Amino acid sequence: KLKWKEAAAIGVASFLVPAIGCWAVAYYLLGWENAPALLAGIALAATSVAVVYTVMMEYGFNRTDYGKTILAACFVTDLGTVITLGLVFAPVTWKTVVFIVVLAAAFVGVPRVTPIALGKFGGRPSEFETKFLIFALMALGALATWAGSEGVLPAYLLGMTLAGSVGRDHALVRRLRAITIGLLTPFYFIRAGYFVSIPAVLAAPLGVIAFLAIEMATKVASVYPVARFFGSPHKDAMYTTLLMASGLTFGTISALFGLSHNIIDESQYSTLVAAIVATAVTPTLIANSLYLPRHHLPEEEVAAKAP
């Protein structure tokens, strides 16, 4: 809340400039048609909250204002990804209207109902809290899929509305994290990886290299100046920039959405996913190796990492 302007500015810059740059590479350099090129721009502009959150947890940055600002910026970037994906590619039919109405009702009603329901039925061995939240997410996700939209949009909006209440229950958050990361996430990545054609990637590595290069270059060109504008020193600004360049989850979600809706073919999907995986590894390794801002580490983390 204290640095919402900085988080919003970094998040918007982290999405807009890379999306345009990656679209241009796909359209002009690789010769993709406009729709696949747009999808590539959206997918590669995304920032992986999962990757960034893992790094924040590992070093304890999630307990600092610095880390919270980065996580908030990631949220803004990925919200832009999901909304743009829906606006550009989701069909507008009567199902879309039903989805918007139900989503708006859930946006208003669920935050009011949840504390009452959890207060009355929670705290029991049946794990009502976990079942209630997962049911709400699954129901809205199924409705989004039925309407031809992306199922992650209601999950993002629901998480935003419940952050103030459910987010305070750290034990519940840990249980939800264990279920999603330990159980649900592997199934998703197995499905996403199933459609990747390794021969297609090896036959045309230029696409992967070009996407990785332009994604990192545009992230640096867009995020670094904004971070510096808000007073971050060089090392902090570079670390923020490289973490914002780390893609994976929303990028693969966008790519899989494009494949399932026949926006991109299997070869383009394989190139996109390979580039997205590369963006999950390369910027993070560079950031932690060369630009780790140790002065932001909590005291207990400094003591634990001391020789």
C-alpha cells in the first residue's frame, strides 16, 4: 500500500513494452501472422508470480517492503496479461455476458460471504476453509472456460478480493500453497509440456533465441528506468528488472490458451514454451548471481547465510 504507485508503474511498464517488442519480433522477424504474434507478445510479457514468490520466500524478501513491491508489480503485470488475453481473443457471446455478470456478483458477494462461512464452519478436521475456497475457484474457472475465456482470470480477481481476509490466516495460506504447488501445479505442467515438440524447437532455434533476447532487452528498457525513477539504486533496480523478466506460469497459460483455441499451431506453441522456460531460468540466475540486494535481506536471513 505504501508503494502502490511504484508497483503499478513497474507492473504496467513490464507488460506494455515487452508485449509490443515480442509482437514485433514474431510478426516482422519470424513471419508469424498477426494473431499468433499478438499472443506471443502477451505470453512473453507475463511475469511468473510463482518464480518470483519462490525467490522472495527463499531469501526472506517477502517480509520486506522491497519484496512486497516486486510481488505487487508482478500482480499488475499478470493482471494486464490476463485482461488483454481475454479482450483480444475471447469471443463475445451471450455466454460472455453471463460470465461477466456472475463474476461481478462473485467479486462483490464472495468477500462478504467468506468470513461468515469460515467463521461458522471453519476450524474443523474436515478442512472446510480449503474446500470452500477451492470450490469457488473451480466453479468460476469452469464458468470462464465455458464462456471461452481464460480460467485464471476469476482466480486472480478472487484472490485480490480475499487477500485482506483469507491472507491473514497464514496456516490456511500454507495449506493452500501445499495443495496448489504440490498437487495441482505438476498436473498442469505435464499437460502444458505434452504438446511441446522438441524436434520443432531444435529445427528452428532462432525463434527461441530471438524471443529470449527481446524479452530480456525490453524488460530492461522498460522496468529499469521506472525503478530508478522511484529512487532504487542501480543494483536494486537491476534485480527488480530481472525478476520481472522471469516468466513461466502465465506465459505457458497464455500459450496453451492459444493452442487450444487454434490461434497458434504446435510448432509456434513449442517455440513459445521453450522461450518462456528460458525466461524462467536465465534472468533469475543472473539476478541472484550478480545483483542480489543483500542489504534488503532480513537480519535472520543474513545470519543464516553467513559463513
